[in-house]
Amino acid sequence: MRKIRENMTDHHGLSQTSIRELLRKNLSSSIRVVILMMLMTGIAYPLILTGIGQGIFPFQSNGSMITLNGKDAVGSILIGQEFTSPKFLHARPAAQTASGVDPHITPEDAFAQAANVSKATEIPINTILTLIELNIERNRIENLIVFAPQYVNVLDVNTELVRQYPEVYAEYRGETTPILRADI
């Protein structure tokens, strides 16, 4: 039996020692490749993309935050927020949106809410309708007009109302706290 094994190893040109050495070399190079790929895809690639994003698209990279008076971040233009005050437009209920965090409503929904906001704030309804129209148009321009569905960003319109009518929304304008809180 031993003679057969010796003949087989001689026949293939490999001995027990050379098989172990071959396995060790292959395992060693495999581990190096895995470590290199982890460094490249897990550290280098995300850092490069973050750097590019921060350099080219800083507003979007930092969460697309809307500020009031240039200092207080009041929310993200990308994430819907719940408004409970009748002085503001309201987002869609969670049952009508796939994710529950959609910040947009249809123009029809916004126009339907304009009368209620006007009644609660005593702001002329035409002013509110104009703000809604301007928001629709700005969103269309930002999204290359042709491909843009018509929508209204609720936070954008509500923030603009607070900017233009600070006396009406005085209760939501804190010195150190953002205007749009959970109780709004």
C-alpha cells in the first residue's frame, strides 16, 4: 500500500510537504485578498463617495435640511413630518404612502387644505394658493420639468408661511428651538 502511495505522489509530482505548502500559500493569498477588498469596499470607497458628495452636493449630503433664518434646522426636505396644528398644511396619512415618511402631497391635497389654513391663520387664501403654486413650480424646475410629477413639499410651504407671517406663527418661533416640533 505504501508503495502505491509513493508511486502516486511520484506520478503526480506532489508530496505531502508540497501539498501543505501549496495550501498554505493559497490560504495566505486568499486572506490577503479578503482583507484588501474589505479595506477597499468597506473603508476607502465609502470615504471617497462621502468626500465627492460633500464637495459637489453638500446640501443633499447633509440631509437636505431646511433652516429658518439661516440658523435653526427645522427639518429635512426629504422626510415627511407630522403637523397637527390647523395653521399648517398636513402630510398624507401613513396609510396613503408606502414608507410613511413621504414629505410630499399632491397639489390637489394642498389646495384642498388651503381654505382651512386660511381660516386658522386669517392669511388670505390667495396668498396660500400662490405659495402652493410656487412650490409646485420650483419642484418642477429642480426636477428638470419634463420628468417631474407635480407635488407639494409640505415642510417647504409651512416654513415659508412661518417666514412670511412671523406674527401669525410666533408661538412656533423659539429663540433656541426649531419651529417645527412634534406638537405642531
